[in-house]
Amino acid sequence: MIIKKISGIVFFISLFSAANSIQASPANTQQLELQTSESKRTGETALSYLVTWRKAESRLYNANGLTFISGTETDEPTSSSEVAYKLTKALNGAIDHDSPHLRGAIAKNNKSTLTVSNRDGFDLTRITIRDYSNQELEYSLSGKYFDAAAVDIAIDVVYSAAVEYMRGFSKGVKQAASGGFISVTIDSKAPIKISTNGKTNEQIEKELANAIGSKAQFSSSPIFPNFEQIRSKNYKSFDGGETQISGLKARRIVIDVNDSGLGVLTKFDFTNVEKPVDMANNLPYIIGLLLASIFGYLFFTARKKKA
């Protein structure tokens, strides 16, 4: 009888573990398409792509691909298709290097379009594109609406001089807009154009939020924490504000920065990827509780027999 009870408990634990292993999604459940263009900056500037994923557990995995884009006055300006190819190569290289056994994301390019998707058994959770090349970038979810896919967006206007390729890189460099504009186009609507001349990045973000409408707001808290590491590539700490867009009923959004003093961090939060119960971390406690129950039962039974 006791053996049967123990076998039942072990079977229950096995089912509990199996349930934890099948929570993640099939391949291509989460996708983000990026349509690149050419840099409007004169020299060489940075473009990076950070993707975050997980595999049916609480831990998050990150990979950050960094590439450099040659501008209008360089010997060989980078074409839109070259931008997509270089960024795809950099991102896949980072995924393979940082998580060789848990590669939960994959990037593919077709001409000037880069598509990042989840691999089978994994879920994409966050994406951040950091652009300092002043190129027009178009984002979509492979035909899905942002609201239907439960993907929220944040637009963080940053100073070009504030980018950190290494610790202290931007220390003492003047951080200001040079004068120009930022435009945001949602589906086929008229572009929302914000002048940047003489404005701080916070002023620009607040104007942008007001112009987009009820789905947008200026927030002094990030949509999710900015990725920062002393030895990371092209990182940018949160500067205290960003424009956040939630429940956007649209299939595409185009962000175009035309100001050499500014860059933009565009963030995508896959909010429908629910946080799973952390079975991997809680399982030892559950097993301990069950074992304690078993030994308690055996002890009680032994005492009863002696009595």
C-alpha cells in the first residue's frame, strides 16, 4: 500500500515537471519584421538589435548584435539590403555565441527586410533596436495587429553622444539635438512630424505622445529595464523618459529620425507571453514537502503498529 502511494507521488512529480517543459510556443509564434533603409548621417554610426527570450522557465536569455553603418560621405555608403544582411549576421552570431545550447531566437533577412522569430519551444519576450544612423525603420508583426498580438511599443529618443561602446565613452561630450525632425507613421495615416530644433529629448517624447493620441503616453519609467553591462555593445542606460504605446490597432509603424544629434531606441514588449510558474526553482521545495509527508506517514504508521 505504501509503495503504491509513493509511486503515485513520483508519478505526480513527473507530470508536474512535464507540464513545465511544454509551456513554450511553436516556432514563429512571435515575430518582428524590420524594414531597413540607408543612413542619413555622413559618417559611420552604430545599429544594434537586442532580443530576449526564455524556455518555459523564469530565466531570460539575451543576445545583442551590433553592426556599423557607413553614411552618405563615406567611400561606400551601406545600402538598405546590406544593413539588413549585416545586422542579421551580427545577431545570429551573438545568439550562437551567448547561448549555443539554448538558441531561442533566429534572424533571417530577405533583401532589406530582417525578421526575428522564436524557435520551437521558446518564447520571445522583448526586443530593443538601437539606431544612431538616422535611417527610416519600419516595423511590423508579419501581418498581425500590435494590439491583437499584445505587443506594446516604446520610443526612447536619445542623444547620439550618449551611446556607450565602452564605459566612459561619452563622458564630457555635448548631448543635444542638432535641429531637424522625427516622424512616426502608423499604417497609412499621415506622418506625425515633430521638430527637434532647440528641444530636449524629453520634450520631443512628450510632444510625440500627445500627437499619437490616446494609445500613447510619456512615461518616466521604462517599458522594461534597459540592458546594461560594462562590457556590452552599444548599450544605453535609461535616461528618464520615453513614449509608450499600448494597444495600437495597426499593422505597421515607421520611425524616421532626421537629426544628427539624436538616435532612437525602439522597444517591443511581448506582453502575451505570460510568466510561467517557476517550476524549475520550486520543484525542490515541492519534492521536499512530499518526502516529508511520506516520512511522516511512515513514522505515524510505525507508531500505530507498535501501539
